[in-house]
Amino acid sequence: MLAPKRLLTALALTLIGGTVQAADEVVVYSSRIDELIKPVFDLYTQKTGVQVKFITDKEAPLMQRIKAEGENATADLLLTVDAGNLWQAEQMGILQPFDSKVIKANIPLQYRAASHAWTGLSLRARTIAYSTARVKPSELTTYEALADKQWEGRLCLRTAKKVYNQSLTATLIETHGAAKTEEIVKGWVNNLSTDVFSDDVAVLEAISAGQCDVGIVNTYYYGRLHKQ
């Protein structure tokens, strides 16, 4: 999250119902597509009178654009998904620390950077999905257990190129250390029933089709398929 004081002041006053005194416009770089993020910005403008100019693109191009712009960067706020991208943005030096009483009061400490460079705003769950016809819920316990022999030839996964799996692996490293995590990931690879997939929807469809019995996906992909 890249945020100067003027934007956070506007956000804070909005949240506590105060009188907003902020810039006439804020500029947001967002990796969320227009139809998902525009209603939020419209509501913000309706409540504060502050116009939101936003640019949408993939995470990497947006972060590279901010880096290239340097001190001339026009973005007031960077909205992206996943802690992995936030960590990368901080490592690139494109974020600046901020202080907000509203964020401190509403966002638990574990979801904010210790450096105060970014904060999480929402959570997504990376969950174990399974075939109800071929797997009993009692057989499932943890991510780590999917490396066990019983899941050999029964596991589907999304590519490790996606930041979601990179963040999951980082969490395992934080919990177990690098050596144990490498052992777990090798177990996953050994248990794959087929090549990794490009997205979580494909993992769910593979489970449904019987290509595998279990996989790891973000919850909303299931919700999206269920709605369809």
C-alpha cells in the first residue's frame, strides 16, 4: 500500500464520520479490474467529495511504473493482492511508511507491515478442495499432510509461478524452516496426478472430472464456479 498522508487523512475521516478536508483528487494504481474496484471508488467520492483517478493493470507493470517514475510518481495509493506482492513492492523501495490511527484500530497487527509501509485490507483463504465422492473430510488435516504417501497420484496444484502459492510456501518456511518446507513441497510434487495447472479453476475442474482427488485453491474460485 503506497499512501501519502493526505489520502490516509481522507480515509480516516471518512471512517469516523468526520468532516473531510483532503485533496480534490487522489490517484490509485490498482491491480483489480475496473468493474470490481470502481464501485468502491464511486462510494468513496460520494461520501467525501474527493475524486478518484485510477489506473488498472497487472501487479508487476504497476510496480515497475511506480519505480520508473521515481520522485515524479503520480500514484497516491497502490492496491494489489496478496502479501507476496506487497512484500515485493516494499523490497523495490516504492512504498513509503504511513501512520493511521484508523488502520491501527481496525487492522490486526499481523496483517500490517512492521515497517508501516503497507497494510492488508481484506483476507482470502487458500483452502484444501476435495472430491466428496472419493475423499472423506476426516482424511484431511493440513497443507503439510498432502505430502504424505496416501495422496500419491491424487493431488492437483496450481503453478508455483503464481504469487498465491509463493506466499503459501513462504508461510511454511516461516513455520517450519526452509529444509522442512523443501521436503513438504517435494512431497506435493511427488503426489501430483498430472502437470500443474495455470489457475485454480482448472484445479477444481480437474477434481470434479476425476483427474485428482484433492487440491489447494482460493475459496472464491469455488464460489465463482458454484454461481455459474
